[in-house]
Amino acid sequence: MNFTGSHILSIEQFERADIQRVFDVADAMEPYALRRRVTRVLEGAILGNMFFEPSTRTRVSFGSAFNLLGGDVRETTGFESSSITKGESLYDTARVLSGYSDVICMRHPAAGSVAEFAQASRVPVINGGDGANEHPTQALLDLYTIRKELRSKGRTLDGLRIAMIGDLKHGRTVHSLCKLLCLFDRVQVTLVSPQELSMPEYLVEGLRNAGHQVVVTDNLQTSISRIDIAYSTRIQEERFTSKNEADLYRGRFRLNQSIYTEYCEPNTVIMHPLPRDSRQEANELDNDLNANPNLAIFRQTDNGVLVRMALFALVLDVVDQVEKYSRDV
Ligand code: CP
């Protein structure tokens, strides 16, 4: 893949060598993310950060990543602060905003909308989540995290054993992660959800066609006993027709310290794209796991900055200049 000037819309754009390239550049970004060095390589550049659905991590980490490379951020949050509310099309919005920005990150509730926007944009567009479709940068940071966690245990991504748990029908992070895992070898994937919220069949087929072993189940306890990664997801209430319908499924696959201790192998890594539901009756990842050293959720969020810095540097073709424009703090 030639990253320079490319839109990042789907994991389907990536080959295995591209993933390695992103991870290598992300590793090189660590001194800047940790504020040990400062770079101004993107000085004068502007990120248009356009989020038409709520976001904490993706929006702020894209902005922080751009700032850490020396660039400025202009932000639109919610339809109410955009002229889309007045009936403006995605085409016109893209033509206008791409005249103000060097790169645009976008989240939108409709599947396919970020790709539609990108077609009219004159600058690269990065998908920050389009409806229940994809969240490619989350999958990249998730896999980057998994690789780091496995490496500390002497393991590699090939041969990974992972359980994805929760609302697999609407969870765009697990959709992108499934596509990403197809690039690796001998992966064992257990998909744990109520039948009504199961992983879309085309993604299950994709994993099987990649030669992976896939188990589909609604039994949490038996699914987490021989895995490396327990990847939990929340019930995506915003994709249901009503709160009552979403309530039917909340708390069904709750992971807490006592379940972890009873069923998981020692050192099983716990992940979640966040946000997790903090309400006691609904939460899928209990707060009593916070002291568990294998809870990697905040390592995921930190890694998100590194991966997003890497994507900006690759898309804007400044990887080789980051160090030249840098200094010690
Ligand atoms: N993981 C994730 O997409 O979080 P936000 O919705 O807070 O961006």
C-alpha cells in the first residue's frame, strides 16, 4: 500500500506488510508521545477533526497525535454545530472542509458515509468509525496492543487465541479486528454473544476462509478458559431501535475478577475498546478488574496515540523527517 495521500477507510486496504509498517512507525513515535522529545514536523498543517457521533478516545487521541507532531486541530462535534443540519450534502461539506485542512478524521453514524465523504475530499480522510461498519484505527491500535502484550509473554500474533465478547453484531471495532486477523496465521477465534447479536456471517466466513478456527457460542465461561485475549465490548445502545431492546442484553456477558480467577488461564489479557458501561447492573467489565495487571484497556488507549501519530506521518509522508525537526525536551 502506498500510504502517501491515501484515505484510510477500511482494514481491507491493508496487507500484512502494511500493518508491520504502521507498527514500526508507531514504535518510533514513543519518545514524542511520552514527551521525551518534541517534533514540529507538521508545523503549519491542519487536521479537520469531524465527529458527528459522541467520542472521547478517538477524537481526542487523533487531535493529540496531530498536536504531538506539531500540527493544529480544528474540530466539529455533533451535527448541530455543522451546516449538515441545514441540509448541506456530504459532498459539499467535504469540498469545503478539505479546502481548510491537510487531513480529515471523521466519525459518522451511517455505514459508508466516511467513504462517500472521502470521494469528494481533496485531502486524505481517515475513518474514525462509520456506523456499525468499521473502525479501522481502533483495530490497528488493538492489534498493536495485542502484539505488545503477547511479546511480553514470548508469543507472536500467529497462533493467537482470542475471544470477542458482547454485541458483535453492532460493534464496529470487532468487525475491523476480524478483518485484520485474516492477515495472520493459525488464529483461534471464539465469538461469544447472544444469537441475536452475533457477528455478521460474512465476517465469520472471512475468518474461516483465512484458515482460522472459529467457534460461535453464547457461553462465556467455557469460552474464556483457554485464550490469550478476552476482548469485551459494550451493548451498542445507539444501534438498537429502543433503550428497552438494548436493556434485554445488558449484563449478559459480565466479566469480573471472580469469573476471571475461576475460568481464565493466569495472565489472560483483558481488552475492551471502551467506553465500558459503568452502571453496576449493566457493566460488561467490572471495576473490580481495575487492579488486575492483565487489564490492558488503558494501555490500549495510550497505544492509540502512537498508532494515530504513525498514520498521520505515513499519510502525510513525513516519517523520515520527524527526527530532523525534533529536539530533546
Ligand atoms: N473506542 C472508541 O471508539 O472510543 P470513543 O467512542 O470514545 O472514541
